[in-house]
Amino acid sequence: MKVKNELALSLSKGNNPTSADNQQERSKMFSRGYVTGLVDGEGSFHIAFQIRNDLPLGISIIPEFHISQNRRSKEALEIAREILGCGYIKPNHRKSKDDTYVLVVRDRFDLLTKVIPFFEYNRLQTTKREDFAKFCKVVRLMHRGLHRKLSGIKQIINTAYQMNGDGTRRIRTRNELIASLKSPETIRKIPTKASGKI
């Protein structure tokens, strides 16, 4: 692919160590800029919510970073995955006529240590930088364990519903999602097997 060829060419130029170092740095800058531009055009930062009655507060929070491309441009996703050092590539919608693939990063450690630092250093140029800032806030709140507290999860929901067009494409409204939360009082009243009251 053209990008891979340019990366290889820029690394091969120069016969002395200083020139080689300069070429290598230019190559890194080019590849980082390539991924940033790709995400500005075809990337997204999203916070997914799942109703889970088996969880203490009744909701699972899944931060997700995506880049999508047509099947014919799937190699661009492979380059991005290599540069970011994380994620997996899958069909965007299985069992449909959708011909796109998506690079997905859901692992919270990878988001915290690879994706977020990358885009904090290589700044996005479109309005996606606003979603990214809120995404960072949510991931870091979760890293501090605040998603395990009622006040923390409400803060996460409020932040997430300010992203991606203020949650206009979500199935549930913000109030519906907050209403589905289990309160600490409810949790304390639930009989446990250990108490013999089921």
C-alpha cells in the first residue's frame, strides 16, 4: 500500500546515523498524522451502556474507540492498529450487506495507556476532539472506580450523553437510563442466598 511504501522509503534514506534518525522521526510523524487524519474522518469515541440485572448498579459501561473503512481499504485499519499497538478488526455488521470493517478498541487498559495518550499528543482537528475530551474523562473516572458508585455512574451517563450529537441516536434517553439504575437502598434490600432469604 502507498502508506507502507512511503514509510519504508523514508526509513531507507540517509547513510549516516543523524540522517537515519531524522528520517525515522519524519516517518513516525507521517504515520501518526495518517492515523489522526483517518480518525478525524472515519473514527469515533463512544460510551456504550448495557442494562445488566446481574450487576450491583444494573448497568455495564463500555468505552469504545472505532475506525471504519470499506472492505477494499481494510489495510488502512491494519496500519492504524499497528501504529496504535492495540485493537482488533471485524466486519462492521455481520450477516448484512454492509461492506465496511471496523478497528475496535474496548480494552480499558489499552484505551488508557495507548489510545488516549496518542490523541492527546497527536491532536484531532475536527469536532471529534470534543467527544475525545469527554471520552477521556469517562475512561479516567472508570479507572478511579467511580463507575461502581451511584454518583459516579450518573456523572458518566451525563458526560456520555453530551457526546456524539448529544445522544440523539441512542435507544434510551438519559433520564430513562438513570431511572433504570439500582439504588444502594434497593441493593441492600435484595435478599441473598447467604441469609437464606431468597
